[in-house]
Amino acid sequence: MRIEEIMRKKMVTIQPSTTIGEALLLLRANRIRHLPVIENDSLVGIVSDRDLRDALPSRLLTHDDDDTVLHKPVADIMNQQVITAHPLDFIEDAALQLYEHKIGSLPIVEGNRLVGLITESDLFSSLIELFGVNKPSSHIEVEVDDRVGMLAEVSQVFRDAQVNVTSVVVFPGKKPAKKNLVFRVQTIDPRIVTQLLLEKGFSVIGPTEGGIPQ
């Protein structure tokens, strides 16, 4: 899935001259956490709710210049080294960017023109849909040898059982030379499939016998 399919195209943006107080009001009014900073139609920075909170005086101590801080421009505190992505990037690449840089949002640009924004919650919602857990389904996990063709072999069992697979996740197994295949399937009762898998000699990790399908 490409970023352009899930990115937010309607965004609240500010200019470098926008005051810290005005930025705070925009965050609260729109219930958002990030404000891209635009100048001459180009992305020049980004301000987060944390940036704004860090700039504010302590509530426990009062200073003569407390009110002055609210009137300072966001240019004084904005992050100018903005991590961005392109609309045609894949969402897993965007997730990696957020993870590696420990940031909560990713402006999407073409050239230096802002065309969208993606946040942690956007990615989380998309992953939920990709994994198919937002629809009635069951979870089946199978441990297989780490060799070519194992996914196709296991998938054939689902075909024989006439059970539709909505998603598959592959990750390293706990044992050497093993992988785990996690299937999300469109059936409320996975026992028929798990029985067929066992008959074919596959190791089913879950659901266990007598357990309740997830």
C-alpha cells in the first residue's frame, strides 16, 4: 500500500511568523499534535505539541516574561530538519521512518511542496486493516521449515478447505531454521483447517485444541 492512499490531504499549517500562542490554540482547536510550517508554498519546518510545551514557562513558577513567550514566533522553536516521505513510498517505509527517528508524524512532499501528512495513528489504523483484524476472522499460526515453497504448501491446505485468507504475516521462528506463518482467515471456527494442517504434517502453534479462535 502506498502512502498516498492513506495520507491526510487536509492539513492545518502555520507560517514561521505564527506565534507560539496561536499555534497552541490551533492544536487544541483541531485536536492534533503536529503543525507543518509553510513559507512561500514550501515546507520549512514542523512544530509538535511537545515543542510548544517545552517552550512554555513552568506552571509552578511565574516570570515577568511569561506572556512574552506566547508572542514569540514558532520560527524560534520549529524543527527545521524535517524527516519527510513521498506519496509513492510504501507505508512500511513510513513506519520505519517513524520508528527509527522516534517521531510522531511524517510530512509527505513532492519536491518541497507539502501534499499530505501521515501520523502514527494513521499507520496503526492501516495496519489493522491490512491484517484483517477489523473484520470477523480467526487467527492460525503455523511453524514451518525455513525453505522455499513452504508458504505455497501451507496455502494449498486453506484452498482445499475452501477457507479465504485475508492476511499473512511471516516472521522468524523461535527455533533455528524455522519460520512462523500467521494467517488471518475468514472463518469463525478454524478447527477444520487446523485439523487438515495437522494431517498434512504441519506444526500448528495456535489456536490450540479446544481453544477459542481469536
